[in-house]
Amino acid sequence: MQRLPSDAKRKKRLDQLRPFFPMSNPFKIFILSPHIDDAAFGLALTISKCANNNIPVTIINCFTITKWTAIAVENKEIDAVSLLRKNEDAAFYKALNSNINIINLDLLDAPLRNGYIFQEQHFKQNELKLVEELKKLLQLHVDGLLLCPLGIGNHIDHAICREAVVQVYKNMNVLFYEDLPYANRITSSQIATHLKELEERLQVQLSSHIDGLHNCTIDKEQAIRVYKSQVNDEICSEIIAHLTAVSGERLWGEAEVIKELRGILD
């Protein structure tokens, strides 16, 4: 990414306001996943490499009360679908490593909460309340590197998660991952525009890190198909197409934070 336009004095002020926080010892990763499956769709290979390196990973699934499925299921009641998706999630992570902790916040997803999915206006009052609740949770419990969705695609649940992280960003080490399959549905220039807006909001420069396909011990397509209720052939092909296009899973963040992650995984 291009450096944000700024003079030397402004850059110095920003550096003073944005310190780099030493990583936790032992190194720990927390992944904010708007829904059950978002972390896996965006970061399956990265999570697998963390597991192989015995790095503790905590998945924070936010909007886990739902009746949404990508395919027809036998029981579409809220309790049944919510449990089905949690079981799929548990099966995915169990196959990787027992050192992965799953936290389900059991918040209502967008269709159940407000009846719409995509953000076409400013946050409503109940959404701002959710942002505040997530902020408090992150400040209290995250003591490692936080991975957060970029918010590509304007899904309101993803936007709420990102907004909470933006508001606590100056006090944490954060990397952003690309929301899938949404990132595959827009052009690279649209992704660049999205990133520029985020850079301006955070007043930092974001660089990319691609966790490549080398040293992978899982097949991503096979792995994400564990989420049977959420993955049809079209969604799966979009996720794999993006993986192929960028030659891995792409993260965005400040150079010092990326350097720290590379030192752990490489």
C-alpha cells in the first residue's frame, strides 16, 4: 500500500500516539469471527500453522444465534441451526489441534436482530450498543495478537466487529484478515480503496502479509467443507479462487506487527 500523505511532523506525532506493544509471552492469537465459519474461511491455513507451532489460539465467535444456512437442512429452527453450526465449528478445530479455544458469545445475528444483512446506513442504537459490548470484552480478555475482519462486503455483523476493534486499536496489536467469500466478489482496486479508508481512519500505514501455500498440512477446500450447512459449491469455489489469486491468505497490518507474526510462523 502507498504511504498516507503526510509531512514529517505529522508522521512523528502519529508514531508517538501509536506505540508498538510487546507481544504476550507465550505468544497468543485471538481471532474475532463475526459468525461461526468466518475465521476458518479467511484463515484456515494460518490457524493450522499456528496449531502446528503450538501457538495458543482463541476463536471469538460473535453472532452465533442464527437460522441461516447455505443449503437446505432438516430443521431450520433457531436452536437447531445454532447447535448445528457450533458442532461443525468444533469439528473443524478439533481436526487441527486441541490447543484451540472457542468462545461463543451467543449474540443474535443480523437477520434475527434487525431483519437485514448489509449495512446501508449509520449504525443503529442497538448496533452501537453491541460495539460497546465487544470493546469491553476485547479490552478485558485479549492479551495477545488480535486478528479482525476487514469488513469487506458491508455485512453489518462484520462491520460491528471491525468498528469495535477500530475503537480499541491504539491499545492493541491488530492484524486484519480478508472477509471471504466477499473479498473475491470485488476488484483489487476496490479492496485498495477499502484499505485506504481504514488507514485514514486509524491514521497508520497498512502493509500486506500473505501466509503462503508452502508448508501447509491441510487442504483448505477439504477443511472448510466441514461446515456443511454453510458451504455450497459456489461459496467454496469463491474462497479457493481468492486463495489462488493471492497465493495464500492475506493479512493487513502495521509492519512491526507483521514482522512479529512472521518471526513466529516462518
